Amino acid sequence: MTHNTDIIILGAGASGLMCAMTAAARGQRVTLVDHGGKPGRKILVAGGGKCNFTNTEVGPDDYVGRNADFCRSALARFSPWEMVALLEEHGVPWEERDHGQLFCRRSAADVVEVLTSRCRDLGCRFEMGRMVTGARRDADGFIIDCEGTRLAASRLVVATGSPAWPQVGASDIGHRIARSFGHRIEPVRPVLVPLVMPEGWQLGGLQGISLEAGISTGGVSFVRDLLFTHRGVSGPAALLASCHWLPGMPLQFDFLPGVDIPALCESPDHRRQLVRTMLTRLLPERLATRLIPDDLGGRKAAELSRADRQRLADAVRSHTVVPTGTEGMRKAEAAAGGVDTGEVSSRTMESLKMPGLFFSGEVLDVAGHLGGYNLHWAWASGRAAGEAI
């Protein structure tokens, strides 16, 4: 039996729900299809269960993708405060944390409840636990075959997300569907993911150490908290760097950002100290011991030549290594790559190759930095598609 509707949305996650409630508010009949048992599964685990739902400062520079300007139009038309207003309208308390990140005070489940209840109130139909087995276009529109049912609609939105976090049901189904409709897929890679370092790395075995550090790769730099792991590095600094790192690229670490080490060696407070003593008061002892060149640690700071002071500064503030890889999609919070945005309208999210076909959210080649940017893109692109469809 075929169920007819105006719009089929594949994916009942953040972007699909926003698109659905926007389109339904405009009088459209909307059916959401998802292979999961409940909507909003990734929302529920976002931000450690507190849902970092947006950021006070959102702009195109917070995203990576082949077309850096693609997200500009949608972001300009959906501000962070519109999402705040939606949650406040439903009595959801929120709070601002470091770096402009906005979180729910209670639980991510509050956000899911707001979106799903709004969709249901507007008459949206949910087909949960339905694996898509086929998608095609005929003379009347789109036909979606699912386990146990068939759906037909004049318009189709692919909002299935990326393959990141497969343990919560993520897959590449959206990319496969896009490809079947003739769309190009930019190579997909995990981002916001811990980085793995080579065997024998000078700083290997320091797992558990955390500190604020600078990290640079691919022409961009971040200063955030860094965590050493059994296999490499994690924490906000590493996750941000992973958005820009590609295989073969070096990473450069600055373990004392903003500190002029040659000047420190000459200062009255430190010039008589051993280099080892001076740095272990500024850095975790195990890390400082690994970083200090062997021939410098036992010397007084004032005894170092200009070249030695610079060598010490380079060791601490320009430590360079080439990672062997990342921890992969299972540890990634997002994925870069996806549907080529050169084939999609940046204003409406509609395919430029097939009228009536839309894409929104992380299925597109748009990935955000750490801090609520990926969820904000989900809201903004879902809203853009829902208004246009």
C-alpha cells in the first residue's frame, strides 16, 4: 500500500525535525522516515546529554567544506537567538558556557520534546523504525520504499546526517541516495575526533595529562584544552584541529601559548633557576621533562646562550609531529564531506540537478567546529529547506 503525502523527509534528527515543523506550519503534509525507533537520537547524546544546541557567535568561518560560503545564506536567516526563543517558548531552561556555547540546563531530551511535539501538533506523520530500501523519481514525484510500506510525495528532503557516531544509528544512507539521484559526494572523513600519533612519539605515554595549549594545522590555530590519550591527543584543541587536518599534514603544538621563553630565562624571577625547575612550575612535570632538550634541563636559565634559549622555546612552543590518523567515525562527533554543495541552492537547499529534491544538515558538505555549530547548521539548513519547500 502506498501512503501519499506532500513532503517526505528522510531522517528524524535535528535538521529533519526543524524542516518538518517549518514546512508543516505552512500547511504542508509532512511524513518523516527514520530507521531508528525514536526521533532525535544524536540530539540526545549531544553535549554530554545536555545538548550544546547553538553558539552565541555563528558565522561561515566556523564551518569547513569545499565551498566555504555555502552556509552563509542559511546562517544569516536563522540566528542563535531564534533557537533560544523556541526553547524559551516551551519553558526549556538554558545556560551559556565558555566560548559562547549554549546548553540545556536539564537534558537534551527537552530539545527533542520541543521539536517532536511541535511536529505532531502540526500534523506531521512519523514512520519510525523504517529502513529505506529504495528511492526513485517517477513522473508524479518521489517514491520511497521502506520496510513494510511505500511512500509517495512530490518533494523529498534528505536529512539523514553523516556516518559519524554509527553506534547511535548513523550511516551513509543519505549519501547513497544522493548519488543515486546523480549528485556528487565529496570524500567523507571524520572530524571533531581524537588524533592518533605515531609509534615512538616523543610525548607518547602521557595519557591523562591535560592543559591549555595551542595547536596549529592547515593554516589555522586554536588555543583550547588538550588531553593526552593512550594513542594520541583529544580534548577541544585536538577536536578543532581535526576539522582541518588531512593525512600527511603536520601538527604543531604550543604548550605555553603567549609566553616569551627567551625573555622568561632572563627575568629576575627565573634566571637563577634550573631550566627544569622553571618549566615544571609552568607545565605538568612529565610533559616538561619530555620537552626539555637533554642538555638544557640541568643548566641555569641565565647560562643559556641566545641559540639555546631559542632551541628551548622551539621545543616547548613549536613541537611538531605528523599524526598517523584519527580514531575514526565511531569516535567522531561529525563528518566533513558529503553532498557537493555546488549542486545545491544555498538559499533553498534544493538540488540544482533535480527539482523537488532537497538536502539539509550534515548530509551536505558542511561541518562545523566544536561548540554547537553543527546543531546550529542543522537548524538553519532545515529551516531554509522548510521555508522553500
